[in-house]
Amino acid sequence: MRAKIRIYVASDCPSCKEVIGYLKRKNTPYELFDVSFSKQYFKEMMRLGGFATPFIVMDERRLYYFDPRVLDRFLEEQHG
């Protein structure tokens, strides 16, 4: 079963745009949560341990910044 990738972003975040573009190029599904205008999403991000964007959640893993190598390793593990 493929893990869900959840990305918490802010509208003015250049790194957020990078991670979104990266996953689109890899044809990888993700869920997007914009914390810029949603207190609910912001509180959820904080509850999960995030403090800045992009904050990426993959199953029990947390990424506090965009690192394509880490994302690639995770995606490879998911495909066995």
C-alpha cells in the first residue's frame, strides 16, 4: 500500500513550490494543506511537530525541509 504524502505549505514559500513541482514531475500523489489562510491546518501542522513550511508528512516520517534525496529514498521503499 502506498503511503500518503501530506505537505503543509504557505503561499509565499519558494521551497513549497519546489516540493510540489518535484512530486508532480515524479507523478507522485500528495495531499496539500495551505496553512497561510487556515488556522485549522496550521494547528494540525503544529500538533504534528511542524514549525515551518514546507512540512512533509509520510506515514510516521516527518521532513522539516525539502530534500529530494530523502523523498526519493522514501518513494523507493514504498515501491519495494
